[in-house]
Amino acid sequence: MIVALTFLIVVPTTYLFYSYSKESSQEISDAQVTKLGRGIIDASESIFYSGQGSKTVLELNVPDRVQGAKIIDGRELVFTVSSSVGDTELVFFSSVLITTTGCSPPPSVCQIPQLGSSGFKKVKVEAITANAVTITTI
């Protein structure tokens, strides 16, 4: 009887703890990607307004759940993140034109393959022209 009662208490408690920790890790990953995206956009805008030839290097830690990164139409930085319900996209809007190496002028979709994998990355943000900022990984 005591073993059955203990079993009835332990199993639901374990399940609740497991699902809570799974949700927490997803929220932490989303927060990390949000910080990452805002940091890149803020740096891009700052470098753009500093003038042509300005550049900076950001040291970023990309979380495990990031599946890809791309720039859409030179104004949107999009991270594809896997979750328990499928892939989701986190979008960050820029007030300045952003691009990457090998990217044609807007309208276009440019992949940033190095930001699509987890780990420590160095990202160079540089105002190469008077109209755009280039984002590259080094």
C-alpha cells in the first residue's frame, strides 16, 4: 500500500518537473536568440550611422536550437529555431539596409550559414558603402 501511494506521488511529480524543465529550456533559448538578434541589429544601425568604413566585431554564442539565419529584403534578420512544436522564426527588423557576402541587392533572401549552427561565433559588422551594412562571420 505504501509503495503504491509513493508511486502515485512520484510519477506525476516527475512528469511535471520534466515538462517544466523542457519549457524553461525553450524559453531560455528564445531569450538568447532574441538577445543575439537585437545585438546584431543594434550594432548594424550604430555602425551605419557612424559612416562608411566603420566596423565592429561581435562575439556571440549561438544556442543549440538555432537551425538557420537569413536576411530578407535587406531589412529583416530571421533566425529559424527548433522547438517542441516545430520550427519557428524569430524576426528582427532593421531601419538600415543589411546584407551579407554573396548577396544580391534587395529584393532577395540571403542565407548566413555560419550563424545557422550553434557555438561561439565572431560576427563582423561593417559599413562598406554609404547605403548598406555587411554582416559576416569570421
